[in-house]
Amino acid sequence: MKYEEALPHQLDELIKTCPFAIIPWGAHEWHGPQNAVGLDTLKAYYMSLDLVAEVGGVVLPPVYCGYQTMKPYKEFRHTLEFPREIVYSLVLQYLDQLYDEGFRLILIVMGHYGGKHVETIQEAVQRFNDCHSHAQAVAWPDYMPAGWVDVRGGDHAGKNETSLLMYYRPDLVDLSQLPAEGDVDIEIHGVGGEDPREATSEHGEMLAKLFVEQAAPKIREMLDEVLAMRDKSRGRV
């Protein structure tokens, strides 16, 4: 279910039975000449929709608000850089308002991997958890579940990210924009990781399905825990 497309009675029923919400979080950021600048957020959004289709819950519209992007790194264009304070405050606002609506398990799927950006979101999540004993928020880089089975899924516009966008939105990838020969690197092309010229939709599909396979059991476990806490707080246990 998409939050923005849900009717009020649908959200009411969902909160009763499966109070789980996902916020896909990324950036508008240079991802090589071959990818759309919304890659980070787009892949996180589609991966979130896949996960909710498996476990239930709702996906909010994706948030394009990135800190520590390619702009301050090497002044790559078409990148929007936001201050740490904005990201931190916005995360808390989302979490607090979703809690107020009745959601008790909230996952932020991070498609942008800047170390300070990830740290900022996780700090906001920790503050939320410290203030709400009957709810749980978590923030995962979208590659994290694959890492649980020793599959590397993260890079910057390399084979993995490019493959994911090719799988979900092939219309937003144009490999012909990359040089036909020679190295592709982070300094000149803004590409880090394995060669994106090796990207395929099939590789992206593998990463996308692995995300759901690994994340779904953990979400179900956490959802059972928060439902039990909610029932106990209401005196049903």
C-alpha cells in the first residue's frame, strides 16, 4: 500500500493489524553520466514497495534529502546537498508524526550511503527510540540485508546500483553515456565500485529479491514484538 493513495479507513485498518511503515530516503545526486540523478531514492522506494508486498504495511512517498553528497566531495552537478540539521530534524518529524498516527514499527530504507548522512539518520532514530518505549524505528542502508548473507550490494553508481535501476526503471539508465574503453572512476566520472558497464537487469533483480528475502523475516519478528508491546500497554496480556 502506498500511503498517499490510501483511503482513511484503509489506514485505520492497517494500523490495527499491521502498524508498519517504511520511509524510503535518498537524495538527488550525481550517479555517473549513465544514471538518473534520483537513483538513490528510486531504488530505495521500489525495494520498499517489494518488501511491503511481502510483509504488509505501507510505504510513504520517498524523501529526497541527502547530506554528504557528491556536491561537496567534487562539486558534481545536479546534486542537492542539505545540512545535517535539516536531515536530522526531518527524520524526527516523520517518526514522531507516524507514531502519533499509530504506527509502531517504522523502517527507513536508506538509498544514499554517505557516512555522515547515514550516521545522522541513525542518531535521529536512536533519539526516537529513547523517547518511545512502545515503538521501534530502524534505519537500514538498502544493501544491508544482502550483507547478512555476505553479498555486497552497495556502491556508488557502479555495477550494483546501476543494475538495480536497470531492473526497476530501465528507461532511466543509458550505458552509452559511459566511455567505451578505459577506466571509469570516482574522481572523473563519479562512479565507485565495480564497473557499471557490467551492469544488467538480471543482477539488479537478484539484489532486489535478496533484499526482500533477508529483510522480511526480521520485519515480521520486530512487528510481532511491537504488537505484543501494544497489547500489553492496552492491558490485553
